[in-house]
Amino acid sequence: MAAIRMTEVDVWRWVAAEERRAVLLRGVNWTVERGEHWVVLGPNGAGKTTLLSMAAAFSHPSEGTVEVLGQTLGAVDMRTLRESIGTLEPALSRRIQGRYTGYEVVLTGATGSIALLHDRVTDDDRARADRLIGEIGVEHLRERRFEDCSQGERQRLLLARSLMDEPQLLLLDEPTTGLDLPSRERLIASLDTMAEANLDLPTVIVTHHLEEIPSTTTHALLLRDGGIVAAGQIGAVLTSEAVSETFDIEVQVAHNTGRWAAMVVRS
Ligand SMILES: Nc1ncnc2c1ncn2[C@@H]1O[C@H](COP(=O)(O)OP(=O)(O)OP(=O)(O)O)[C@@H](O)[C@H]1O
Ligand SMILES: [Mg+2]
């Protein structure tokens, strides 16, 4: 069973004011298998969040089929399916209560809710929260109020939170946005540790920057104007040519000790 399987997927929205269809994704064929760690790269407006929102069972395709964890969207209860999917999206940080401690924020993941539902949290949940706090390396934030945490610290707590409900699929939309260099590196290190500790867990990370790709990443998908430029094993996909085409700017791609970088070529 594939974690995600999209077949001939189109997504369009009707723009009433302009009396036309906006095409967000077209002709997408994409399969994510268990144990694969994907990065989705593409410029602003390429369709990355749209793609992830279907994988998260939050929206349906306009055409084609999307299967998530073996279930076909449109033929399943999306809410039940969502319980098996861990997500980290930019808006989450603003929706969580600032007075919660780091530990409490992680614990909210047990019930997949924004609020901490004390009566539904079990001893097993508490033990798991403690284990994840150690695994992600945020012990020092355990008692800190969420509102006092920096953006990078919040992201790492939210990463631990996303793993609480033992997800079978983990989706991260721009987890490193707004972080300074050391915070970004700490989050990437946490992502690598997480991938190594959960070998089978399929993950998809959306980013704009090759420098933000964790070294445990195995596959890459390049998206431009709603269409796939290339998808597959990361080494075969992240060529200077394909990345230049994706971002419409000539870049030289470098790969060094597991990490990636793109340098703009000036003519
Ligand atoms: N309801 C809608 N109606 C019309 N256009 C839409 C609608 N929702 C999204 N779009 C457009 O679809 C395109 C893809 O959006 P999406 O959020 O998936 O891009 P993205 O790759 O995540 O971009 P970013 O890197 O900026 O987050 C954008 O141009 C966006 O403006
Ligand atoms: Mg987006």
C-alpha cells in the first residue's frame, strides 16, 4: 500500500469575479511509498500547498484520484483518515494557546486538537510526549510557555506534537520559514533524528530552498505552474537543469555531505 498515490490529478477553482477557472494543479501523477522521505520544491504559487492539502485529506481533486494510506478520497470519511496523518503547517503556531507549556503543546497532539483535553490524555500519551521531547531535543522547552518560545523553538515543539498521534504519514509545509540559520539547522537536525528513529514513516516536506533539505531525504518532486517538472530519487531529480527550469532562473546545484545548495549563475 502506497502512503500517497495521485493519478491524473487536476485541481481547479472557479474564480467568479473573472468568470474563469484557475488551474492549481494539472496532470499530477505521484506515488509516495512507505519509508520514503520526499521534498517538494517549487516557486510561490506553484501548487505545493494545494498538493499537500489533498495528501492531508483536507481537500479533494477536481479530476483524477487521490489515495492516502490506501483510502480513496471521496469514498472515505476524511476526518477518520486525518487521524492517521501528522501535519505541521504555518498557521498552527498562531492557533495554539500561548499559555501552554512546551510539554502541554506536545500533549495536545494526542487528541489531534488545538486545546488540551485533559480527560482524554492517557498515561501512555504522557510517556510518549516525554519520549518525543527527548527525541526532538526540546527538553529545555518543556516548562517554557509557548508564547515565550522563539519561532524556531515553536516549530520544534510542533514537530514533536505532530508525532504524538503515531501518524502513518507526516506532512510538513515550509517548517523552516522565518527561522535564522542556527534555528533552521536545529530543526533540520530534529527532522533527521526523527526520520532515523521512525524509519518506516513516510514524510513530505515542502520548501523553497535546497539548503533546507534534510540529509535523510530520499526523493524530490519539482513543481512549476501546477505541473510536475520532475519527480523521483533525489539524486536524479535535483539537477542544475531541472531546478533552473522549476524556478525559471539559472542555478548551479551542489550536493555536499548529504546537503544541497543552489547558486544563481550570473551571466
Ligand atoms: N480558491 C482559489 N481560487 C483561485 N486561485 C487559487 C485559489 N486557491 C489557491 N489559488 C492559487 O493557486 C496557486 C497555487 O497555490 P498554492 O498555495 O498551492 O501555492 P504554493 O506552491 O503553496 O505557493 P507558496 O510557495 O507561496 O506557498 C496560487 O497561484 C494561488 O493563488
Ligand atoms: Mg504554500
